[in-house]
Amino acid sequence: MNGILRHKGWSWGFRSTVMLYFIVLIALPIIGVYTKSFSLGWSAFADSVSDPLAWKSILLTLKLSLIATAINILIGTMIAWVLNRYKFIGRTFLNSLVDLPFALPTAVGGLMILLLLGPNSWVGNFVAQLGLQIVFHEPAIVIAMVFVTFPFVIRAIQPLLEELDKSEEEAAYLLGASKFHVFRRVILPSILPGVLSGAMLAFSRALAEFGAVVLVAGNIPGKTLIASVYIFGEVESDNPQGAAAVSILLLSLSFLILWLINWVQMRRHAK
């Protein structure tokens, strides 16, 4: 079997299939978006990206994505620690639930948030009595982003916790270090590459979220309209060039994030 796979014909076929997959499903769509964004010239591109509603949607997306990422870093690190260091009934089931956002359609996630926190739910009514609003406002968008990006930080940290040498922790405790100092000086440096990689993946994913957000945001221009929904609206308004212009801003930012992730991972493997 290994001899067959090493044959030049098979090797060439595998490489050609991979390259064809990359070109058709990744490279051509990206080239198409960049081409469409400049199809009417630089002036039309500049007008599209300088539109006040476009910039407000982009800045709102960046702000809420950063908030969602910060929440995921905090909660994801704690959950990864609990799943790795503690044994309790239901741990396996809880560990499997971490990947639920990957398997669940994002629109279903948005519907779950809407039913749980909407104005007709008991949670929504209780929050409204306190003078607060969740659904159709920024908090609902953050919750939706946290939901769809929930697994990234956890899954990035778990392998690093499993590889961590516990003898270093024990030595630090024997030397009189507190739990906080052990975490800050011993554990955190070891899991930091995973935290950063997971955070950047979560941030990149939050930038592009549409299905869960569109149901709970209200999509009010200038207030709760995020970039992905703005792009959808431009396409529906028969302005694909404007949609493509905003898309390449998010696409370029995603490329930068992926480059940073690869850089962090290369530094980790180099150590």
C-alpha cells in the first residue's frame, strides 16, 4: 500500500487534487471579491468604504468582537482548566458540549438566544423590569458572538494543559508560592500561546458571524448593524460592488489574524 502511495502518478494526483481544491474553493472566490470591489474603479471603492453606515458597522463589529473575545479568553481558560484538572460526574458530557457551536447551525443558535432572552421570555421580562435591554441591542450581539466562538480558546488551551509538567507546579508550591503566583509564573507562560491562538481565531470568527447575529441584533443602521449584515443588505440592494468593498476590509483583517496565528505557533514550536 505504501509503495502504491509513493508512486509518482499517485503523488502527482494527490497534489493536483489539493491544488485544485485550494484554487476552486479558496483562491478564486477571494480573487473574485477583490476584483468586484474595484470593478467600478478606485473612486467607487473609496466611496463604498467611506460610507458612514459602512464605517459604523465595521467599527461596531470590531468593538463587539473584541468584547466577545475577551469574555472567551476569561471563560474559556477557566473551563479548559476545570475540564483538565478536575474529575466530576458529567465531565465527559460537558467536554462534548464544548463543540456544540461547531455542529449547530448558527441560525439555530440565534433562535435559542432569542427564545431565552427575548422580550417574551421570563429572563427578558425580568431584565426589562430592571431597565435593561438585551435582545435587539449590543449585548445580544456579544452573546451571539460568544456562543459561536466558544470552543476556540478551550480547544487551544486543553492540549497545552495536558502537556504541562506538573512537577514544576509542585516545586513552586514546595518553595512557598501561592496558587496565584504558580498560575502567573508557571502555568500561564505555558498556555499563553494557546490562549493567543484561540483568541485570534475567536476574534476572526466573530468578525464574520451572520446567522446568529441577524436574528437578535435588530439590525438598526448606525446602532446594531454589524458588517456582515451590512454586506448582506448591500447585496439585497443590488450593490455587490459596495458589499465587496466592505468585505475585503474584513478579509484583509482575517488574513492578518491568520498570519499572526501562524507566527505564534511557529514561535511555540521553535522553543
